[in-house]
Amino acid sequence: MQAETYDALIIGGGPGGSSAATYLARAGKKVLLLEKEHFPRFHIGESLLPYNQQLFREMGLMPALKAAGFTRKFGAQFHLGNASKGTKFVFSRGRFTREPEAMQVERSKFDHVLLKHAAGAGAEVREGWTVGKFTNTGDTVTINATSDTGQPASFTGSFLIDASGRGNLTGNQEGLRVIHPRLKKLAVFGHFEGVKLDDGDPGGDTVIVRLDNKWFWIIPLARDKVSIGCVMDKDEFTRLKMPPTEVFNKMWESSAYMRDRLQNAKLLNQIQTTGDFSYRNRRFVGPRLLRVGDAAGFMDPIFSAGVFLAMFSGKLAAQTVIESLNAGDDGARRLAAYEKRVQHGMKFYWEMVENYYTTPFMEIFLEPREKWNLASAVNAVLAGELEGGWSMRWRMRLFFWIIKLQARFPLVPRISFD
Ligand SMILES: Cc1cc2nc3c(=O)[nH]c(=O)nc-3n(C[C@H](O)[C@H](O)[C@H](O)COP(=O)(O)OP(=O)(O)OC[C@H]3O[C@@H](n4cnc5c(N)ncnc54)[C@H](O)[C@@H]3O)c2cc1C
């Protein structure tokens, strides 16, 4: 069978894949994106970061996203499950933050807007095609795929971008996935109406509620449709031997803060579960291959950074491929630079997530102080500022150092989860 040839092949039409496709197509490159599902399709991951907006503007997506009428998000709130303490970050107040607001999105709608946009930019998008194996032949990369009508085909490209999300197609094929030993989590979630939301702008905030060894998200997709989920240890879920709905109810009923928010709530769909294991591939690139978004690494979603990181890396991957195609080489050095930049971006969140599960982190985090503009630096990271330079870097180092100190000497009051 004769393989069709492209400048770039992309596996997956989530935010990472469709962003990469848009940038490549806009640069006049011949790009094929294969997506196994038919859009619109459900996807978890509904709270975006302010720095997504920059990418939306650059990609020309704003009119379509505004027309979709997504909820505006101006901040993020963090509370203890026993309602004894909480804090609010307002993005416009961050000294280092350049974007004052974000969006809360139903991913079925949002991902569809992005995929259609990629097709409109000139990318060839085929839905209902599942990619199987990839082979690197030196000057090209070939993928085998099957349509959902059972038709097999192979496609050849100068470069391959793996945006297969947690399916982690090429990382799994090469045995590169390393699962975080302490972050083997599971999420139990559903959509609700009648959830108690704040009035005015804070009504669009993401609300994170931390219990001792688990946490909830409250994401207002609309005033009458709120996404609520609980992230807990997979082992605890297994030990409970209860249906997901019962587990979910047991968990929120154990929290005074959640009881207040959910007192009149009604489930709109079904309680679902999904694995939530944090992992990273040992390499983000291979010969003529770049991994973006969750296909590079996935981390516990406390800070809602997944979609932003997918789009950020999708854009960088596209730029790397465009420059390499223009230079007419395999781009090995550019791919190495891509990996370094994406690793650096992910590192910030990875460290935040690892710390989040410790009590000293929560103690410092729930008492934001503007001394040395530390709270502003944290605010900027929460907004998606990945490349703020030295002024951000030293503040975040100091922030993590203060947490270490707090573990030994109480700089701020201790908290209790009881
Ligand atoms: C419980 C939970 C809550 C989350 N909450 C948030 C949040 O609030 N905010 C946030 O930003 N992120 C959140 N995330 C993370 C977010 O969902 C992801 O980081 C984001 O979707 C990554 O985008 P992506 O494009 O890399 O992958 P995906 O969005 O997963 O897209 C990958 C696409 O590839 C397709 N695909 C897979 N395999 C193949 C194949 N073999 N052939 C063809 N197509 C294939 C899939 O069908 C899919 O459409 C959450 C994640 C979890 C698990």
C-alpha cells in the first residue's frame, strides 16, 4: 500500500493536537491530524488558565470562543474541607500576571471549536481514525491507522507530533512512561445544578477544597451547571468497595465546606470515574518525533494547568517542526531545545503539585503574604506564567524554601483537617 506523505502527522485532536495543527497549517505546511473519536465528545479538564487567552488571541480563536459563551473565570479559591480557612487569588491583582481572566469550558464544545479551527486553517482532520504503531524510517515517520469502519491505512510525514493525551501512544510504545509513586489517584466526578456559588465575578472562580488526603474541584460551567469532582487515592477507592456515586456522596458529606455548597445540589448526569495517575515520559522527543501535552506528561489537576500546557507545548512543537522543515534537516538540536523548554514549564507545576499534598504547603499557601511579592509570584504561576524569568524563579525558590522551614518551625499558624 502506498503511504500518503505529509510535512507533519499529528495523533489526537485535543487542545494539544489542534493547536499544533493550527500553527502548522497557518505556516503553509501540509499537516494531517488523526483523531479516534468523533467530536463533540466528552472530556474531563474544564477549568482554563488566564495565559490560555494569549494563545487564543494569537490563534484567532477569540470570536468563536466568545460566541460559545463560556463562563468567565477571574480567580481561584482554595479552602479547607472543614471550612476553617481559605484564600482567594484574583488574577488581575498579581504583580507579575499579564492576563486578568480565563474561561471555564465544557470540553466537548471547547475541543470541537479548536478542532474545527484547525481544519479551517487548512489542516486535514480525519475523525474516527485510531493510530496504532509508528515507525521511524530515518528521513520520515510512518504511522499505521484504522478507521472506525475498519479501513487500514498508513501515512508518512517528515515529523510526527504525538498529542494522544493520556493514551500516551508513542511513550507507551517506547516504554518511556514513569508513574509518580505517590500520586496514584482517581477522580470521581459529575455535573450538578443548584450548587451554591458566590455572587458576581467570584461566582466564576474555580474552588478547590482540600481534605486531609483528598480534594474537590468546583468548576462553574454555568450558574446552573457546575462540575464537581473528588481526587482521592486509588487504593482508598478500591478499599471502599462501593459504587462511585456512594463514594462521591460519602466524601462530600464528610466536609462542612462541601455540605454548604451542595446542600441544594442535584446531579445532572452520572457520577463517573477516571484514573488520575501523574506520570512523565523519560523523553519528550525522539528522532523526528515530538510529544505534547499529556502525551509528554500528566500531573494531578489541582492547578488546572493541563489544557494550557497542552496548547503551550503544541505551539512550541509546531514552531520547532516549521523551523526544521524550512531548514530542510531533522531538527535534532531544535527538538532537544523544545524538550528543555517544555520540561522547564512543567517543572513549576510538578513541584507545586508534589508540595500541595503536604500540610506545610497548605499552611503557607493559605496565608499569602506580599512580602517580597511572593504571593504575586504564586498568583502568576497559577495564571500560567511559565517563563517569567529570574524575578519569578527566585521568588518561587524562596516560596518552596519557606515551606521547608514551616515544616520545622511554625512561621504561620498550623492548620487542622479535622
Ligand atoms: C480528573 C481530571 C481533571 C482535570 N481537570 C483539568 C482542569 O480543570 N483544567 C485543565 O486545564 N486540565 C485538567 N485536566 C487535564 C486535561 O484534561 C489534560 O491535560 C488535557 O486535556 C490535555 O490535552 P491533550 O491535547 O494533551 O490531550 P487530550 O485532551 O486528552 O486529547 C487527546 C486526544 O487524542 C485522541 N487519541 C488518543 N489516542 C489516539 C489514537 N491512538 N489515535 C487517534 N487519536 C487518539 C483522544 O481521543 C483525544 O481526543 C484534568 C485531568 C483529569 C484526569
